[in-house]
Amino acid sequence: MFESLNDRLEGAFKNLKGHGRLSEVNIAQSVKEIRRALVAADVNYKIAKEFTDKVKDKALGQENVLNAVRPGEMMVKIVQDELTELMGGQAEGINLNGKPSTILVAGLQGSGKTTFSGKLAKFLKSKKKLSPLLIAGDVYRPAAINQLQVIGEQIKVPVFTIEDNKDPVEIALQGIAHAKANNFNVVIIDTAGRLAIDEAMMNEISNINEAVDPNEALFVVDAMTGQDAVNTAKAFNDVIDYDGVVLTKLDGDTRGGAALTVKYTVGKPIKFTSAGETMDTLDVFHPERMAQRILGMGDIVSFVEKAQEQYDEKEAQKLERKIKKNKFDFNDFLSQIAQLRKMGDLKGLMSMIPGMGKMTKDLDIDDSAFNKVEAIIFSMTKHERENPEVLNMSRKRRIAKGCGQNLHEINMFIKQFDQMKKMMHMMSKGKGMGNLQNMLG
Ligand code: GDP
């Protein structure tokens, strides 16, 4: 995400880092490069200029920057603060005070509305413990209704639709009535989009907006479309005066312009970002964390939060007991992989760890390593999974055949598994790193 912006900004700071002291000249030079970096990331020139003027004023205005021991780092901090400010400062929640709460989802066709509606439903159900109902208001494309139904089934959230009805206002209102009567406390209305803004679409979304008067109207936009995203955001805001923006496809090759300038241009905060096609890839937008990521500092807070979401205390205690007794087995290993998988895609996860984003940038990291290991374990019998020590040569041969891998790979995996098991056992007995070092010689 935002890799080339990150590279260019780093280049701008590098210039400063080479100098022992800052001067007006090298600050000006660095600021110019920051501005270039922003424009290359599809930030409108006027905004980029205003941004860098502020950075420059702050840098020059602060004596301590000029005299700082590490002037480059002071500049990074100034830019980080300004980026956070540009993106809205604080994270903003959504209004869920209705009975039921109504959330209207608008945007162009293909922006990711239907996918987002599903992700939001899942988010509200699993994290906010609400009971959502999805309303299929895209009446022009039967495939869209079907798509929402498939998503609904997947996340176990019901979808309301009226067959052969072409009036989205009526569908929305009846859907809300249905929610009231059936104890759903939040409804998400997916609406139709067009490929480009046109009057008919604007009239329609405006009619739905007036009839429903939603607690929260969200505008969904594809981050890959850069400045266009910001222009569309403006056009929709003029018509429905929405509450927040959802930026999708941040997993793609986005330059960053939309994320950086939508708040400034439209005056509405980004509330969520979406980075993938699976239902777990929705994040609450935090300007400060995004600024850190843009500057290549990772986002360790989000990383820990994601890990905590998957953390099941009972499971963890059970696992700890097993490790202590040196009874960690292949089933436990499988469930650890499943938990990691639930946290999201691996490359995205690794990029949240400070310093890792750059290292993993050109690597082709995917889940296939997990698939291989899982295939090996799935080829074991129940007895073998629970008792790793029984794996003798003939059993290993049979497993190799079963999963289509060679014996060497099976041996390697089992050896690594044994080492890991030993290590975890030692750590659990509180002997910690000292003992670990002994073990490693
Ligand atoms: P709609 O027409 O606005 O309802 O858009 P859809 O929800 O049908 O999404 C259009 C396409 O974009 C689909 O193929 C989605 O799977 C894909 N999509 C949606 N959100 C994301 C995202 O965050 N990342 C990626 N990579 N693809 C997405």
C-alpha cells in the first residue's frame, strides 16, 4: 500500500539525514521533494503545496528542529502530524442510535458497495454484537441481488429483497419495517450504482436518502481511481450530504491520493477501509495509523488488535497446559494456522510490523506455505495427529504419498515441528532464553 509514496518520502528525508544541521536551504529542498512525492501520489497540486507550506513553517518555526540532534527525525514527526491532520485527525465512529439503525451505502458500480455491505454486516455482528439485516436495493442487476444473497449466506446474515419489485425506495422502507418487526437492530441498504455519475442515479439515491433518512449514509469509493475518487465523492456529497467515506481496494496498487485528500476536499471523514475480497478485510480508519504506514513505520497497534480479536482465552489456556505437559500436537498446530489465517492476508499483516513493509515489498508472500503444511497434517491419521512421536519411516512414506509431497519435505516439516515443540515447552517452564541458548548450542 502506498509504496511509491513511501519510497519518495523516504528519499526526501534521506537528504536531511545526511546533514548534521538543518538550514533554510536544505529544509526548502526537502519540502520540495515531499511536495513532488505527494503530487506523484495523485494529490492535487494546491493541496500538496498548502501541505508542504505548513510543514516548512513548522520546521522553520521550531528552533529545536534547526538545532535538533536528529533533524531528519524531527522532520518526519512534523510530516507525520500533518498527514494525520490532513486525513482528519481522529478516527470517527458510525451512528448506531436508531431503532433499528439504518445505514445507507452509496457509490458507483464496481466501487465495492455490495462487498462492503457484507463486510460491514459481519463487522457489526461479530464486533458490535448487533443483529444486522441486509437490504438488496440494487434493482437493476439481478446478479447484484444474488451476489448479496451469497454473501449473506456466507456470513449468516439474512438478506431482504422483494422479487420483481423495481422500486428501491419501497424495498428500503419495507426492509426497515421487516427489521423492526423481526428484532433486527441494524439494517444496511445496498443501493444501485452506475458506471459514471448521471442524473437518474443521483435522483434515485437522493429519493432513497430522503425516504429513509438514514442514521448513517456511507459513500463507497475505489481508492485505485485516485483524484477521480475525490471528484465522485464531492458529487455524491452535494446530493446526499453523507456522513462518511469508505475507501476500498487498498490492497491494490493505490497511490494514496484519495486517502490523503478526500477529507480535505469533501469535508467528510473516511470511516472504513477495505483491503481484500474476503469478508474479514474491513478496517476502521485511523488517520494517525495510516500516516505511520505511509511513512513506512508500520502499524503495530492494528497488528496487536487483530491478534487480540482472534485471541480466545480458553483456547489459549488449553494450549498453554498442553505445551507445559509437552503435549502440543499436530491438531494444535492446525488450529494455530487457522487463527493466523483469520487475521488476514500474510503480506498485509507483515507490512504492519515496523520495518517489514519494505522488506516484504517485492516478495511473493502468500498462504501456500500453510496449504502445504496443512496437506501433510491432513494426510495423517487421527492417532498420528495426536501423537506425533509415533511417526516412523513407513508412516512418513504413507503420508508423503497421501499429500503428494516427497519424503524429504515430510521429514523437514516434522523436524521443524519437533524443534518448535521443544522450544515452546522450555519457554513454558520459565527457563526462557537462557535454556534456549543452551539447546541451540
Ligand atoms: P458494487 O458494484 O459497488 O456493489 O461492487 P462489488 O462489491 O460488486 O465489487 C466489485 C469488485 O471489486 C468485486 O469483484 C469485488 O470482489 C471487488 N472488491 C470489492 N472490494 C474490494 C477490496 O477491498 N479489494 C479488492 N481487491 N477487491 C475488492
